[in-house]
Amino acid sequence: MTCDKKIKSKTKPCLHYNPNPDTPVGKCSAPGEFGLCIEAIKKHPLPISHSSLHKFISCRMSYYLSKIKGVTTKAHKLSDPVKMGILIDEYLNPNKKESSHEKLYPDSNSFSYRKVLATIRAIKMLEIFPTIPKPVGTQVKVEIKIDEGQVVTGVIDRLYPDHFVETKYSSSDYYTKKQFIKSQVATYFLVDEGLKYVIMEIIKPPALKSTGQFKEETADEYEERCYQAMLTKPSAFFHKYDKENKNFGVVFERSEFDFDKIIERYKQVLKEIRVATEDNAFYENEDSCLQPFECEYLPICETGWISDSLYEKRF
Ligand code: SF4
């Protein structure tokens, strides 16, 4: 199926094609359009990552909005677990040039924000992370070649010579289950045969409520209460907390994963993405709207409208 806005050009995929060094293929600049040029993608398939594979499998529409149209949720409208995860990552990787605190939480008295501050203070006080030997790198961008001309991309939280660490901020225990983390973790094991194990560090945000005697408490008081709760019982917040060694997390061994299956799946999904791009078959899958987490694009699918107050267009 050819794009109905396409105007033939001898030098470009379409007269509306706008090359861009920041995007894998150029953008569409036809009137009223945005996003990447679908005709160019047909010739130069987009790189795939564990998360884009997952998006395509769970709902093609979410893949289309994210990867082809470049629609992202504005920072302050992201869900709390996502915001908290970003800030904890920043704390653990202090090299990042600018802090995201204000962008994510313009209101510094928001109780959700104070949970993050309490968590960071607890991490410092319990001296959990500083005892970990220096990693080879943090937020390490990796590329795994799975086929001729086709790579899988990813970002590893902390990489060491013989293992890697992923830190998740989540109130669910999904990340302790092999089935849930398999796709991401097995992909990262493929980076280097010397990687023997992964540690999944799961931080549970405090779920304290401001009710009863705490109904009138201030943001400062709430933060302090969360902080004290985390210090009093670290094992309730840092999964498998080990007081003696000052660390936490679940270990999964390399031998627990089947890499052939993972590679085969990438290859198969890449073929399916190619066919979907040809046929413009990025249909919605309502089964994924609310599970396992609410989809960030739900307001778009429900209203058919991309609200400027909720979303921005990356390209
Ligand atoms: S809201 Fe539902 S249908 Fe829409 S992109 Fe998300 S998962 Fe797909």
C-alpha cells in the first residue's frame, strides 16, 4: 500500500521527504502530516529494541504512535512509576548533564515526588549503592547484530565485566518473574558471552496514605514519614535486601535463558513489521490497553485526538 500523499521524486522517496540526521529515516513534511516517512521505512527498516519489539507484539498501534509517528507523553504527564524510575536512574548515574526533577515534577510539594526524594535519601543512608564496585559503564548503549544489516539496540543500566544490573522502581513484583524480564534480559546477555548473570534490583515505592491522623500533614512531613519507614524496614522496599552486604536484588543466571528463541523472535517480528508497514496494518489491540500497565496512548485511542497538553511529537 503506497502512502496517499506520496508525490514521485527522482532523488527522494517522495517530494515531501525531509531528511533528518536525528532520526533513522527522514520525516514526512506533507501538509497536516508529521512523523517518519513510511515510504522510506519500507526501504530502510527501523532499528528494533526490546521495548519496540514488545510494543509491536502487544499492540501495533502503540508501536506506530511511538516509533513511526514519534508521539511521546510530556514529561510531567508520565506515570509516577516511570517518573520515579527516571529520577532514581539519574541519581545512580550522576554524569547526566541536566536534572529532570523540575521537568517531571513541576510541583516540588507533590507527595509522589516526595516519595522519590525519600527513596534517594534512604539509599544514601543505607549506603546501598556506593558499596557496589565501580561499573564498566552506566546507561550503556548497546547494539546486537542478529542478522545481516539488522541490529537490536538497548540501554543497560549498569554494566560490569561479568554481569549487569537493571534497577526498576515498581510496586508490582513483575520484575522478579523470569517470564516478565526474559525478553529484555536475554537481549542484553547477547551483548557479551562473558556476562554470566544479571541482578534485577527492584525498589518498591512507599505506599503510605495521608489519612486519619496524617490527613493534614505537609509534604515535608510526608517525605520524612516515607524516609523513616524505609530506614526502619528496608526489606519491605528494597527487594531481597541484604543488610550485611548492603545490597539487594534478584539474580538470574545466563543459563536460564534460551537465546536462539529470542533471536528467532526478533527476526520473525522484524518480518512482521515489514509486512505491517507495506500494508499499513497497525491496528489497535484493546487487550493491551490496561494490562500489565495502562497504555500511555489510551487517551489518543479513546478520542482519536493527540492532545498538545498531554503529548509532544518528536518528529
Ligand atoms: S490504548 Fe490500547 S489500542 Fe491504543 S495504543 Fe494503547 S494498547 Fe493499543
